[in-house]
Amino acid sequence: MTVRAMSCGLTLEVSSTSRSWLRFARDSFGGPVEEGGPADVMVTIEPGSQPFDVSGFVPLTRGAFGDGRRVVLTDACGSGVDLLVEPSEGVLAVTARPRPGPTHRGLRVMAPARTELLWRAALLQYPALWWAGSRNAVPLHVSAARVGRLGVVLAGPGGVGKSTLLGGLAAHAGIPVSDNLCTYDGRRVNGLPEPRRVSARRGLRPAGRMPHGRVERPWAERAPSVEPSLVLVLRRGTGEAPTVRWIPPGDAVRSLTTGTYAAGELRRYWAFAAALALGTGLGPAHPPIEGHAERLAASVRCAEVVLPATPVVSLEELVDLAAHIDDEKRAGVVA
């Protein structure tokens, strides 16, 4: 049995004989997905709990072993799951064996949402991010959507309101791509599929509860990628109405880069990617995030948006405000 989705511009396939693991994968993708073509990343979740044989492997770092082609990660990302990662021509095969210890079982009881986020990272998100990285894409902690005819990228710190803006996008106005994490390959921003997260203070049931007082719900519609034409750098203000101004590309680059490194969702990714790069000889030792951010910001319009203290504005309104900034002011900033 399998579940497939487009992730990071790739086709990700999850196989398991366990219905509960397949349900976990389906729920983690968060709604309708484009299945794409042949699988680029194949994740197989095995029922056994035996450790992988690392005979002939050499230590790469604590908990990681490689033989020059394959890598074994024990307790990958603190998830209680061991991974055997095997790149081949055009396909990344990941075999997973859940091997939780007492600490993992305790976390599952006390903080089940935390456990599921670790499973998502180790099984679904980080393998896709790394394989996309081997094809010259980089992770970015941004939201993205198509608004009208524009591909819009939202940058800014966690908690500033990117999810709220994306979740409020009306169907007639556009379509979301990703709420939280994307990859950028120099041409398109590709979404990493996750459920949408909304405030739990709206009378919603506690099912799907996540950190920061939010709950998860599936998307009604979502696009796998978009070609960007506008970067909006968000920050929260104290006024009653939003303000928008054009900014130099360098300001957007700083926000895109620092926001990616500061993202809690990627905290464990850097070690994950480095171990695979070292053990397989594939992909960059470190993703060229700043270089790709520079390429993105130089190729599109960039604006700073100061949001009002109370989030009463829509993403469509912000894009419309940016579109009506007079050309003279924009030319003065860019010059």
C-alpha cells in the first residue's frame, strides 16, 4: 500500500503494510496533492524493529554510519526511527524502522503532536529536502501562493502572520502553495506539503492540536509550485492599517536567509543533510541558501509590509497595495 504526493518539486512515495503509518503520511501531507510522475523519493516503513546491519560502514558522526554509498541514521532527528538512505540513479530510497525507546514512548504519551512533527521531519520532509538539494534546490522558510497572476513569496519571522494570510486566501483570489517550508531551484518555488495551521481559539475541536496554540486542518486546494514574481517581507507594527514600500533586494535576501536559519522546523535539518552529503558524496556540504536568496530577490519585486496590530487584512489586499505603489518611489529605492 502506498501514498504519493508532490513535495519540494519531487514525487514522494510512502509504502507500508501498516494502515496507521499510511494514515500518518496522508494526514501529514494535509489535503489534496498532485501525484506527479514516477517516484523520486521512495520511503518504505518496515514493521521490524531490528537495527540495520552496519558491517563495513564507518562512523560519520554520532548515530550516523556510511559506506560511501549508503547511510544509516539511528534515531534520526530524535524521532525514534532508524533510516537506511540509499541514493541511486535518479531515485532516493529510504527504508525506515521505528525503534522507539522509553523516552520516545513517554514523549508520545505526553506530547503526541511533538512526536508526529519529528516523524514528519525524519520520514517525509528532510529526505525530500535533501534530494531536492542534490538537484540544486535550497530550503526556504517562507510561505507561497499564486494571487491572481502573481507568484507571491511571504518572508518574515515565525508568528508574524504568514499562515493567517495564506489561510485567508479566497478561492477566487488565488491558490496556496505552501504554508511553511518551500524549496527554490532558481526558477520555481516548490511547496513542501503540510496541513494548514489555524488558531485553536475558534471553537475547533482539539484533534490535530499543534504547538503555539494552533490546530491542523487539511487544505481544500493547493498548487505544488509557483514561479515567483513578488517577495513580501512581513513584520508586525502597531498601526491600524498595513503599509507597503519597495525595498532593495539585499533587504529581502537578509530576511529570506536569516528566517530560514532561524526556523525551528529546520533546526535538525542541517546535521541531517551534512551527514548524508558526507556519507554519500552527493549534494552540497552546505546548501547555498544565501546565493539562491540573492538570485530570487534580484529577479522579482521586493516589498516590506508592516502589518497592523490586529490582523484584519487579506493577502489579496496586500498584493493590491504593492501593485499600486507609484513607479517613481519604486525607482528611487531600486536605484
